[in-house]
Amino acid sequence: MAAATQDPSACARHYELANLYLSLISETPVSTAA
């Protein structure tokens, strides 16, 4: 949490990447993801 407090932009970037990854998973079938 200390790193996130020191660099909020990094946390925001990680959040964006997480959203992109989640959207990619939701678009692809579970069989392909697994």
C-alpha cells in the first residue's frame, strides 16, 4: 500500500490493465482461457 501511496499513477495503470484483462477474459470462452 505504501508504494501505491507514493505513486498513484502506477496504481491507476495497474487498475486499467486489470480491467483490460477482465474484459478479455469475459469476451473469450472459459474453455479457451483454461
